[in-house]
Amino acid sequence: MTSKPPFTLVGLDHIVFIVDDMPKALDFYRNILGCVDGYSYPTLGMEQVWCGSSLIVLWDITHEGAKGAIPPVAGGRNVDHVCIALSPFDHDEMRNHLKAHNVEIDREAMHGGARGMGHSFYVFDPFGNKLELKGPAEYPDGTDW
């Protein structure tokens, strides 16, 4: 007999990225993606930035307080990518914005996700973390819902 979980799923709360240059990380997430400062844990070498209603946690492994975050394998990763849901945007403006910040677009695609099929831009942050910047669902008849 299976039982239902005693909770309901709400969505993504946060993702933790391992970085080795906090000023560079904060510059990317604040100035290129537009994230807003969240919680700060200076004794751990950790900063959080708001990405809509979710958090991106940046953990600087060069900091003394981050010993527990250092991956067991040099260069190892444990996340393929994080998809960040975006509001509607003009595709050319997005390309121009990323180019102005020297952020290379790895690829563009129409992919499904929690909100439906939408246009995605895949980019990498300065530490090699892959981000999918995904627009809202697009419908063949042009409706926006």
C-alpha cells in the first residue's frame, strides 16, 4: 500500500552553485541576470541572490568556511543546468544584452518545462554552471496564457 506524502510541492526553493570568485559571481547574477541580494552568510563564504521567488546560493570554495562544499573530484559537478523562468522578452534584445556583457549563447531552443513550451537561451555563468533562460509558454495560435 502506498501513501500520499504529507505535503504538496510548491516549486524550486533554491539551487547552490560552487564558485571560486565571489565578486565575479555576484557581478554576473546581479548585473547580467538582474538578481537581487538575499541572505548573506559571511562566516561560510556564502551569498544568496533572489531569482524571482527562488534563491540562487553562491558558495565560494576559496573561503575558509566552505570546506564542506569542496567537491570530492576536482572540476566535478553535480548539476547539469538550472532553468530560470523569465517574463516575456524580445529575443533580439536578449541576444544584444548577453553580447553586451560578453556572455556567449551556447544554444537556443524551443523546450518544454513547468510552464509549457517556450523559447530558451542556454548560457554559462563565469564558473561553468549551465543556465537555461526560459521564456513563457508560446502557443501556435499566439495566445499568451
